[in-house]
Amino acid sequence: MPSVTHDDAPLLADLMPWSVAPPRLGRAWPTGPDAASLKARWDALVKAEGPDREALLEPTRSRTLHSAVGQLPGQSTGTEKLLRASGPCPEPVRVLLAPFDEQWLIPDHRLIDAARPELWRVADEHQIFVLETPDSALLATSLLPLLRPGRVRPLYRRPGAEEPNLAPGLLRHLAARLGHAPAPVDVLAWILAATRPDLTVPLTDDSELWSQGVELGHRMLWLMRRDGNRPKLPGGRRPYVRAPLPTRPLTLDYDRDEETLHLDEGRISPVPQEAWDFEVGGVRVLEQWFTTRTTAPEAGTLSAIRPATWQQAWTSELLELITVLALLAELRPQRDELTVKDPITTAELREAGVLPAPESARRPASVLDHHEEGPEGQFALV
């Protein structure tokens, strides 16, 4: 990761001024690694009555059976109070629940304590969310992020890749200094590659260095988003299942000498040490991913409704996760070598009128061109 220096580099919070706190669920059961379990949990909830339904919901001060809330933007769900809810489960959507851990969520506002509707309004196929983590590393995802506690910074303030969430005038200033106009996603790529642990972002007017950083950042972005062609390690280094995984693995161990991941008696190899050691916020990513899928939840809760056996889809996801972590780890030396000797300073951006960003740039844009259904079927104007 680029080192910290005292060169008046601007803060990420100034370059991408609009940020949102991540959604707060308030209960774990509306999320899970397989969609079928979520539908079964919903069915169990709506079949229960009275105190049983209330207990299954796991009510909080923000959400009870009597809470009146509107639909989440872009979702077609019921708006009657959960006390009277019936019918099929809203179709689960893919979310990023933990670093590099894609899972599913029931997208029902009545189940989520703080859903952050402003994020849902701008979540589409063009959007990229930048996430701050506890150790200040940046992640990026195309999915709605549920990671806590860091801030979420969308690349675009409006749907359809409209109005980049960049300090007004930044693109114009960079174009003047670099001799060409960078696209918003190029600026994001540079930010991913160059941001330091203190969340300052050294900017450069060296077009060759800029191109190197942007290329590196796009590679990181592709691996983190996992869209398009699937990433692969070189032949001979690709992980495979060498011994069948058990129907319900309970332990995860790693043999460094053999580069082998053991799920009980099941074996996957080769698994590069860099993938096994990959951490975010001091937590090993592979261990957290495995624990989420194998730790037994409390009996009698909706979370206890889960697959009885290890899912084949999880094996495929695990192999891809190993690949992504290994390839990202390979990029660290390039990030360390990305040194900006004469950065564009905060003082320069202030003199050019780029900073400070206006207060309006730190607030959500008005994006509605349609009504959103509010509580009990009423329409909300936002």
C-alpha cells in the first residue's frame, strides 16, 4: 500500500464528497449465502401468528410487526405492516455482506432497520460503490454493500452513470494538467491504486505515471467486482478440489508446505499462501467466508433455516475467491512502487476552485422521476 507522506495530498472525502453510512440490518436472518433458505425463512415468518411471528422477526426499536415503512427504491414488495404480511417472499437480491463475500438479501424495507434508500436509488448496472474498511483499505463492488462500519462512496450520484461523485471541477483540472480528459471510472481506478492508509489520495500530472496507476486500478476493480470474464490463475496454479468436500464441513485448516486448504477431509490445492493470508480489517477473508457458511445458528430462529449440506455453488464460489485474493495479492508490489514525487496538492485544488466541494455535493442528488410506494400503499414523494 502506498506510504503516508506529508505532501498536502487531498483527502478521499474531499475528492468523492458524497458518502453514506452502510445499511444497518438489525437482524441477520434476511441475509444468507443461498436464496432458497431466505424464501423458506420468509414463509416460516408469515405462517406464524401473534407472539410467534413477533419472536421470529427479532424486533428492534426501529422495526416491529407494527412498523409502517415504504418500499425500497427499485423493489416491488408489500407495504402493509408485517403484522398482516402474507404471500411469497420478495425476490432476494445479491449483496456484498462482508469483504469479498457475496450473499443474498430479502429486499424488504420492513426487515431492515436502516436501509439507506439513497443508496438503493442509485444502485444499477453502472454503479460502483467504494467502501472504506476498518484498516482504511478500499474495496469496490457493483453490489449493494452491507459492510460496516466504514463509509460508502458511490461513483455516481444519479442512476445511469449520471453526475459523477467527484469534486466539481476535478475532472476539468486533471484534464488540464494531464493533457487528456480522464473518465470518472479512470479517476476511481487511480483512487483504488493510490489511496494511502490515512485516506489521502496523491494526484499526479505525469501522464505516464497516471496511465500506470489507472491500469493497475482497473485491474483491481475488475477483480473486486468480478464481472465480465472470470479471473483465472496461470495453468498449474489454479485451485482444484483434490479430495471431495464433506456434506457439512466443520473445520478449515491450511498447510503452507503443501499449499492445501483442508475442509475436514476435503482438500483444495494449490492455494497460494498470499490468498490464505489475505486480511481485511485484521480478519482473514477465507476464514470469515467459511465461518459464515458453517457456524450453527441459534435453534428456533429463522437463521436456523439453512441448507442441510454444503452447496455445490459454494465450492465454485470458494475456488473463485481463492483466485481473486491471490491475484489481488500479486498487485501489491505494483501499488507500493506507485510513487507520486510532485503531487497535485490540496492548496492547488483550493486555488483552482475545485476544493472545498460545495455542501450540495455532500448531499444526495434528487433522482426521482417516479413515485415510490410508501407505507400502507400510499405514494411517497422524495
